[in-house]
Amino acid sequence: MNRRITESFESSESLNRRIIESYPMLVKNCMTRHPIMLPSSASVVTAQQILAENNIRHLPIVGDGKRLEGLVTRQRLHVKPDTLGSLSIWEISQYLSTLTVSDVMLKATEVFTITANRTIERAAQYMAEHKVGCLLVMEDEDIVVGIITEHDVLRSYQLMLGLPSEGIRVTVRMPNRPGEFARLMAILAEQEWGVMGIGTFPAPRSPGYYDVVVKVPNASIEQVRDVLEQIEEQEVLDIRKAS
């Protein structure tokens, strides 16, 4: 059974636009669809060429109907020195030419996967917990429909916080109690300021507090600081122009 919790190439601009328009921030909105895939009979040399030419690190290995058989990564293509130590240069060349991806790939039972309707933060958590650089996105248990990588997760995080648009990025510390976030949003609304990006997280080494990062457009650092410093029991920790 797969460990559950691909790479055609869109431009970064196209993918950023698709993520922004697809507001739920699910795996299906952020993944790379229709990845390059290989059969298990493909040679290791072919896999190396595809990875290098397309500047990618992961190749799903599939059978009929795009059914998952394994995964090849750049690391899996590294031949151990002790394997080659006793061989001549001609023997090494012959040895490498006979290898297929089935000889080096992670088997399907070793590949971490996820479904398209899971959230992007769940994908990030799963990748971090298991120290993997990608998750294959599956349909009907064993059909590969996409791939989500560390790069995709970082792009999603960037967009959540308002990049690449310009604005004032401010971090505010507030008590972790009902109504505090609403107070911050209310004072922004009073100024008729929008919010281009937002993130919240428990304040480090400050139990009972949360830090909120917001990105405000069409205002200056001085304007934003003057307004937010009026909120009692909330502290402006950092403010800067970001683009």
C-alpha cells in the first residue's frame, strides 16, 4: 500500500495565476499536472537525461493507465563508489548502459502520496515529517495525476503572504483570545485599506500570544505604523516595505 497522507511544464507566471484564482489552496490548485513519467523498462541513462534537460528532480515510474510502479530521484541515480571500484572504465560504461529504472527506483510501496483534495498545509506537514522532497498526487489509489514538490509548497506560501505584489508587510503580536484579530481587521477597514496577504502563528517563547503578518497595499510605513500602534495590547514587532 502506498504511503498516503506531475512534471509537464507551466511557466511560473501561469502557475502563480492559477494558484491565485484557485483560492482554496488545495493540492490540486498548487500541484504540477501531467508530470513527465517513464516506464520501468526505461534506461537509467534516459532518466538522467530527462532530469537534466528539464531541470527536475523526480520522475514517477508508471505502468499501463499511469498506474504507479515507483519513483526515480536524482539521488537514486547516484551509483555507489564500491559498486564501480573494481571495474574498468569500459566495464563501468557497460554496467551503466544495462541498468533500467526498475533497478534503482523507489518501489510503489515506498513512495509517499497524497490526494488532490487535501490542503496545501497538510502536504507541507507530510513532506516535512517524512523528509521527502515531493508527493505524488493520486487518483483511484494508484493512478498518478500530478506531483507536488517543495518548490510548489514554497510558491504557495509566498503567494499567501502577498508576493510578488508591493505593499507594507507588518507583524503584529496580539493576545490569543477571541476578538483580537477582529480588532486588527476593523482598524484596517476604517482606513479603507485592503489586505493582500496574511499569516498567523503562535508567538515564539510567548505563551498566550499570536503573531499576525499582514501585507497592506496603498499605504506608507509611517501611516500603517501610526494606525496600528493605537490598538491597545497589540504590539507592532516589525514593519517594512515588501515587494
